[in-house]
Amino acid sequence: MKKNIKTVITAKDYKDCSRYIEKYWKEITCYYPHDEFIHLGLPHKFISPDNSIYKDDQFYWDSYFIIVGLVKCGRADIAKGMIDNFIFLQKRFNIIPMRNRFYNLGSSQIPFLSTMAREVFNVNNDLHWMKTTMAAAEHELNSYWMNKKLTEIHIVYEGLSRYCDHYITHLAAEHESGWDMTSRFRNRCLNYLPVDLNCALYKYETDLAEFYKSIRNYKKSEAYILQSEKRRRKINKLMWNYNKGFYFDYDYKHKRQSSFYSIAGFYPLWARMATYTQARKIIDNLDKFEYAGGLANSQATGLSKEYKQHDYPNGWPNQQWIVIRGLMNYGFHKDAARLAKKYLDLNKKVFDETGKLWEKYNVVKCTIGKSERYPTQSGFGWTNAVFVRLLNQFGDS
């Protein structure tokens, strides 16, 4: 792998993909204002993942990765509406569900509300709206992920949280993670403190600390600084492996750290939780994930007997963004640009062959992603959005 060659990304080389994306936004822009059959009505327009099996669905974690592109292509108003849809659902049901379907009201997904809000606020600078949105994020943090009185308890060990939906089964918890399905949890998702989830909660705490400081509520800001620092220490105690230089999920039932390498180990970089020394060690592990088409979701060995779609050789667009954003947070711009170009080139190659972009990819063979629970979908909301953001971030013009 040649890491020291200067990366050049020329926007015109990807013009066919860009035209496809611009046209496709219209096909997946939905307006579903009333409850009907399985869907919950939402007051604002939103972007669904595709125009097929997920038509009229607004997913929680998809929305963050969609928003990172919307704010860079003149659609910040839709991005704001998507966040407002989540606040609407939270007020109605006291949960931000994984998507706007009735039967998903007992489960959420990895929380990204504060990060979505910062993306939109950077465009609209609407402080009144930001106060409302950060209040919703604070409520979510305290009433869902850290509420010990819920039936589906998430905060379970040393102040850290797990995935757990209202069915309280390993399978349902894995669905809440968004990694449906993965060898990462060994079919025992309830037993694990996931590194990605707890880094996302750490980011809520630091985002809230920064927000309250900006509005001169120094007491609450200091409280969240202390809370985030406590979480950081616990994550490092249980999930950081000094010898391997990487973060791993923690099996709190058996009091042991997982040995399974997954892309979740990069979330401390995205959340700005790692020290610079830790970041250097984490980046030394890129070789375990990096292939011709970008980053695979997991290690290549020790996988489940039955294939799971969030495993090697699949790489998912949202996780490419997490890692690339994390690298930029610590100043590793050459590595970030290299991975961005691999992702852009992968999309271009498969688009030239199929005329479409796709939900996920086989990053080893640079083909459409390997299917498991359902056929790999074309479209695709977060694929398109991450493409837009990376081209905006790294393209020459």
C-alpha cells in the first residue's frame, strides 16, 4: 500500500456520479405527513435511503450520514426538517425511534442528534433552533441511554451503555446497533458495551458542554465536561488495548475485552476522545481494514459460519465517513484523502458498470456489496451523501 503518494481528486472525473446523485435526490425526497398503515407521519420532508424497500422511511443513523451531504449541496432546509422530524417523534413517543414505523417504537439506533444539529447550525446559525435541538439531545441522553428505570435498560456497567430494545433479546439489540448483522457481537449483543455507542454518548456530553458554554451556562457546561471525562476514563479502562493499539467492545457479562477488530474501534477518533498518541496507534491498524475500495467493516478472519452483511469484505459508506472524519480530527489529512479517493473511485467504477450507486460495497473486489438479510439496494441515501461530502472536502473544484 503506497501511503506517501500525493492524492489528487479531480471533481470532473466523477461528474457522471454527481449528476446521478443530483437527479436521485428528487426520487428519495419524501413527504409523509399522516400516520398510515405501518408508517408514522412526519411534519417535514425527508430523505429516505432508496425508492424501493425503504421508501417513506426516515432512519435515525442514516439521517446523520445523509445530512453531511445535504448541507453541502444546497439542501440544508431538508436536513433541518429531518432533525425536526426526530424531535417531533421524541415529543410524541418519548423516543427517537430507529425509523418512522409503528413497530420500531421500542428501539432507537446509535445516537447522532447533536452531531446532526452541529452540521445544520454551521449553515443556518439559528441559535433558537439549536437550543431546542440540543435540549432534545440532552433529553435523549438522560431518558433513554442513561435511564436505569426503563424496562430496556441500556446503562448497565460502570456508567457505560449497551444496545437493548424493548424485546430485550440479543437479536433485537443487534438491530438497534444498526449492524444488522455482524460477527462482532457473537450473537450476544446484550452482553457487550459497544465502543461506538459509548463514543457517541461521549460526544453528546462534549457537544452539550460546548453548547452550554456558548450560551454562558457555565454550570451545566462544567457538569458535562466532568461527565464526559468520567466516561472517557471508563472507556479507556475497559476498551482500550495498549498492546494492540486499538479499541474493542467489552463483554461485561464475562468481564473481558473482545478481541474482534471492527471499524467501531475508530469511533474514538470521530468523537475526539482519543489522545494523539492513541490516535497514532489506532491508525497503525488501518492495514487490517484497508483494501482497494476502501475500508472493510471488520477483520477478515474469525467470522460467523453464516455470512453477515456488516462483516468483511463489505464496506459501508457511513463507516468510511466515520474513519475519514476521525483522521481529519487528528490532522492525518493524507490518510484521509487516500481513503476518500478509494471510496470515490469505487463508486465511479461500480457506477460505470451498473449505472447506479449502492448501499454497500465489497471493498476487496470493488463490486456491489455482498447481500445477506435482503438484496443490496441501489440508490442510495448515505452513499450519495458521503460521496458529495468527500468530493466537496477533497476535490479540487
